[in-house]
Amino acid sequence: MGVLAVVCVAGLAACAPGDSQTDETAQRIADAIDSPPQTSAANYARKAIEAAHGSSEAFAVVEMRDSSSDDLDAVTAHLVFRVFHPGTQDEFFPQDPVTACYKVGFNFRGLVEAPRRTDCPANAAPLNPPPIPVWEVPEGFDQALQSVLTGLPASVTDQGVSGALSRSMPSVPLDPETQTPGRPPMQDVAVHGNDIGVAYRAGDRSTGGIDCLLGSRIGGSTLVWRPSWAQVQPGELTCTAETALGRQGVTPPH
């Protein structure tokens, strides 16, 4: 999003600890997790730890908090990064070690408030959020949905389409984190005359966004597509069979 970091404001308060190295690290990680957006502080925290190549002494998330707002531009996921720079032992320009903390703000669109130095919370321990649960529309659904829609008879009912999908769509693969069966996406079917719309939707406020697969057969022509995440964010397209019948979200926004 191109948000610039504000390190401190002269005249209002003394700057919290930090240097150019810790500033750069905090900004780099905030930028790295800006997209795709997440929908909770825990999900952003997990992505931050992954972007820093795992929790270590050099980087940690020490605070995470969610809040709600009717303002679409407001911060709803609040994090505090802790960054350690060991300094240098250069003979002429030595640098002392520094531990710096940064407040960072996100919402469902991504980075809202860039890292700004703050005092580190007393006795704060690194947080280790649980893995983001896998809930997605598997890649194998695209071709299977294309085949089902193409093979349906000219005259169909909602029940006939649903039955064909239940017989022919692939099983959801195992969750790679837990090796347990994954959560199947939600299915929506609509039939208008001989035209068919199908939607598969996964993801919610706990899993980091919406994953959407749409398919339709209009006038005998079958099309299957995946709208971009930006097109199915709150206030944009809904991932429904009616959206599929309207063939909305076929072309990604520029």
C-alpha cells in the first residue's frame, strides 16, 4: 500500500528505542504481510513470524489484539513487533545493541498504520499464534466443475445439479498441518430455466479471506472461473450461484 513509517514526532514525546536497522526490519515485515490481507490479528501475527523466517531472538510478535469498527479504513488488527539489532563491533563506528518495539495496524484490506516505534511492553514474551486453519476450494474442483456442468442434460433442476455435484466432485484433501480431512467448501446452486449457476466458497473472518470458485452454463456455454480475492471482499461481489449466473468477476480488476 506504500504506507511510510513514522518513527517519532519531535516535540510530542521522546523517541522510543530503535535505529535504522530495526526500522527497516519492522517495515519490511509489515510490507511482506500486507497482501493478501488477513482478517484477524492472530493471522497477521502468524504471517509476520513466517515472514521473519520463524520466531527467533531477532524478531517476535509480543502483542496482538482485534477490534471492531464500522469504518472500512479503521485499524481492526493491532500488533506490536519486537526487533533486536545486535549492533556492531566496528573499531571506528561501533553500534550498541538495541531492542525496539513497533506498533503496526491492519484491517481486511491490509496495512493501515505503518510501523511506529513504541516502548516495549514489560516482560512481554514472544507470542506463537496457532496455525491458520486450512479452508479453501481445492484446485481439483475447477476441472471437475467444468466437467459436471458440461455433462448435465439440457433440462435440469436444482436437485439434479446438486446430485450430480455430490457424485462427481473430488474429496477435500487432508489438512497438511494436521493430516485430518479438510473442511469442505460451501456449495450454492441456482437454476434459471436451463441456465445453471454454481458457487463454492471457503474462508471467513477466522481464516484470512474468501476463496471462491464460480461456474455457470448459460445458453449451453460452460465457464468456470475464480474471482480475485479483491473482488470478493466485504462490500464487493458475493460468492453465490446468482453471481455465477451473472458471470460477474470473470475479469480481475486492474
